[in-house]
Amino acid sequence: MPLPSVAKPRRISLLSESQHTASSLIDSTIFASSSFPQTQFSNHPPNPQGHHNSKRQALTFPPFKRLVGQCFHGAPASYYASLIQSCITRKAIKPGKQLHSHLCQMGLGFNTFLATKLVNMYCVCGSLWNAHHLFDRIPKRNLFLWNVLIRGYAWNGPYEVAIALYNQMFDCGLVPDRYTFPFVLKACSALSAIEVGRKIHERVVYTMCETDVYVGAALIDMYAKCCCPQSARRVFDKIEERDAVLWNSMLAAYTQNGHPDESLALCSEMVLAGLRPTEATLVTVISASADIVALPAGKELHGFSLRNGFESNDKVKTALVDMYAKSGSVKVARTLFERLGEKRVVSWNAMITGYAMHGYAAEALDLFEKMKGGGAVTDHITFVGVLGACSRGGLLDKGLMFFDFMVREYHIEPTVQHYTCMVDLLGHCGQLNKAYNLIKEMKVMPDSGVWGALLNSCKIHGHVELAELAVEKLMELEPDEAGHYVILSNIYAQAGMWEGVARLRKLMIDKGIKKSIACSWIEVRNKVHAFLSGDTSHPNSAAIYAELKRLGGLMAEAGYVPSTDSVFHDVEDDEKTNMVCSHSERLAIAFGLISTEPGTRLLITKNLRICEDCHIAIKFISKITEREITIRDVNRYHHFKDGLCSCGDYW
């Protein structure tokens, strides 16, 4: 029994009054001898590329225009097909329209073979309205023609039309094939239409196309875009003969959905299976190693890229710039950046945001000025990096200037990321009311990042009222996130409002919300070692605590006095001191010191924000041990060297 097709949406009307008006701009010669009115076509390309190569068309096509002018009536269809193909290859819509006009005059305008080529030409040039109206007037429409138009909408949008056409195929008695499915699934990916995608998957299974590598790659991509990596993996596992495209689709599915470890493991499987990683493979897994600060894995991938001929590949090198920046090696990232043959906007963005993450505001802004001076086009991500740099560096005036500059000069509408940077900047600088007013004036809906930035600023400045308001909003957006409750509880404790602390703890118990456990980890000799606060489970625990005790004595001699302000438990001061001195990041540092050669840089990752006392203590440790220590916490990077931190104690 055949499966039902996807539920049919109402037929989408493709013409509006404005589109009828726009259609009059099309060359009237196209329709001089045709049987349909000129106003039924519209030159409205979603992809503007067809409009940007008029000079190239003029230079390339004089001989072609003469051939069209001669209009050989006895020429075979293949002759005209080759001319149309030339237009498709060059994305040359103007000569294509002239040829279409001549074909209409010769009575070949609706020849299925030639009209299919013309529909493809209009799709490739981004003129979907013309493509669709020509499609509607072709009397004999085969499956190939349907696939061409579905592909056009899947590439350029509106994506809903691609899905509507897929449904209409069934009304015409056609059955989708292995070429149809990748196109319509691409439209589902763009819309994150998981339910529609699942129904199409059912049809794929029914037509026995699930093991086709192209269909499989499209299914994996659809599930990845809809945040269903497990479903993507089930599709992947059913396909026995896998090519590099399929492997890359699954790698991207893991990386895009926050499973970088699985992505790196799968890449190893790919190599063992005998497939040579491609550019897309390397870009994906290098990004995965950046996400988990897996510097050794990133270095291995860097070495692999050099050994396998990717040393001059700018896309791979840009991914490496991003990876080294995120892994704390900003100098290496900058060296690779300078060696890029072509610095694309994504390359500039990777380096600017890399500097911003590490608190190197001056370097980020200097690079932004070089980017503008070099004529590179800035985008909204560029300004996320620039505003982030201002926020990390406490550059209030410059931040306000760049925000205004972005809107007024570049006509970039602020996104939620831009507003988050500005709220964080204003809040850190003590202008909490201005930060709150900016949130109220936002043209987009504030998310948890915006309210979280305000809440963190309230913690710095002890503003209880605004903190309560921020947490109220955060409870609506993320009701099960324990961190918001903990921060408000700490603000209450700082203000001596112990009833508020008790009330929040009871609320968390009633809701079953558990506080996140602080954890820090360090990678030594390709093995990750994780530590909790007060942890004694590590095999080298005795040596770790002995090192902490040794450091404690040297730090005290250097003038360090533990601060217990970050401990909000009702216990004795000595116990508070012991709790602070055995925080997870200190255990990770002590292990790193006893497990590596003198002078080795230590890279520690922590799942929560580093506390004030540990920040002070690590400055002392870096000076005493003559080590460079990098801490990547949940908010930013801290580079400790010679008793100083890259954040300038502004964090």
C-alpha cells in the first residue's frame, strides 16, 4: 500500500500587484510572438548574481548574439540547447532572454527539451518568477523538469514553494526519484521543518532510496539542521557504501549540534575506512577541536593538513586561525592569519573575535581599522567582535561609537548578539539603568544572553532590584537553569539578605533544580584530567595537594591573603579558606605543574566563571612558577603571565 504524500499546503500565489508592475521591466522582445501576456513574467531574482555580470555578458557574448540574430530555422534543438547551456554556465540572463524570445517566435518556446533548459537557466540566474511561469505553460512536464524547478526554489527560496511543488507532483501522477529528494530535503533544512522532513523520509524508505549516498547526505543534513543528530546517525549507519560527502555531512551534524567529541572520533573512523579527508572534512573537525579547546587534536589536524597538500588552502587555514584563537594560542593564530593568501571577511572575523575573547581589545580594534583600510566588507559578525572587544576592555565611549557607526554608516540592524555586548558593556561600567533601558528599546526579543549579561552586571555592582527583574525574565526563558538562581542567591548573600537566600534554595529544591558542580580540566600527554572542587579522587591527589601547600607558602610570603568573599556558606572562616584554596581550577593547575616540564604553558578549561580569589591567586602562581597559565571559563579567556592577567582585572 503506497504511503500518503506530505500534507498539501494551499497553492501559493506567485503574483502580487507589485510583482505585475515589476514584470514590465522585462524585455518585451521575449514575448513578442508568444501567446501569454507580458505581465505574467517578473524579473525578481532572490539571488542577485544574475544582475552583477552585465559587463562580463557584454564582453563574452558578441559572437553569441550574432548567432542568435541569424536564427537558423532548420537548426536542431541540440544547437539551441548548447546556446542556452552557455547562458547557464555564465549566469548570463540577458542573452538567455533574447534567445528565449527567438525560440518563442519560432514556435519552440514550449518545446519540452528546450523549455526545460530555459527553466534551468532562469533558476540558475535567480529569476524564479520567470522560471515558474514558463514551467506552468509547458504542456508536457516530465520529472526532470519538476526537479529543475524544485531545485531552483531549494537553492534560492521561497523554500515553502519547493515543498509545495513536491506535493503537486503526486497530483500529476509522478513519483519523486533520487534526484528529487535531496532538493526538497534541502528546503526542509532551510526551514527547520522536521515534521515535513520526517514524512519525506518515509517516502524515501518506501521508494528504496534511503541507501543512496546523495539522498542519505540530504537526510543527514536535514536532521542536523533540525537539531536531531541521533536521527542523522541512524541514516548514516544504514548506508554501507559511503563517500566523502556522506562522511562530511555526518561530521557537520555532530559539530553543529554540540557534539565535537563524536565529530573527532568519527573523523578517525573515516581515515581508518580508507577515505582521504577533504577540505570540508578538515574545516569541520578543526572547528570541532576548537569548540572543546582540544589543542593537541587541533595541532594534529594542522600537521595532517600540511602533509596532505592543504598548506595553501585558505579555508582550512581560516579554520586553524579560529581553532588556535579559541585554544588560547592567539600569537599562532595571528601568524597564520598573516600568511593567508586571501583574507576573506570570515578570516578577519575569526581573528577579531579571537582577540576579543581573550580581552585584547586594542589589538582587536587595530585589526578592525586595518580591515576597513584594506577595503574588506564588514558584516554583522565583524561588529559582534568589535563590540565584544569594547565590552571586554571596558571601552564604553568606543563601544557606543561603534554601535552607532554600525547602524548609521553600515546600515546593519542590531541583532541580539550586538545588544548582549552593549548591555554587558554598559552594565560592567556601572550604567545599569542605561543597560536596562537599552533592553526595553530593543527591536528584537531579548534572549537569555541579554538578561544574563544584565544579571552578571548586577552581581558586580550589587544591584538587587534589577537582578530580581533579570532572574524573573530568565526563569521564563530557561526555567531549569540553576546558574541564574545561584547568582541571585549570591547577590542576596552579598547584601546580607539571608531570607532571600533561603527562599531561593527552597524554590530550587521544590523545582528539583540542582546547582551545577564546578569542574575544571587540563589535557596532559593527550589525556584529559578533570577535577571538582575539593576533589581527592585523582590517582595523584596526594602530590597535587602537596604542590598546593607548597605554593600556598610561597604565595603567603609574596603577600597573598585568601579572600573568602565568594564563599556564601554559613561556616567558619578557616573552612571557607580551605574551600577556596581547593577550587577545581587550582587542582588542575597544581596537576599541570607537577606533570609538565618547567616553562610549559598550562591551558585550563572551567565550566563556570572563575572566582575572584582564584583570579588573584593564579596571578601569584604565574609569577612564582614563571609559567604562562591560560584559563578558559564560561565567559572568557584569562591569560596569566608574570603576575598579570590579560583582562586587566576588568571582568
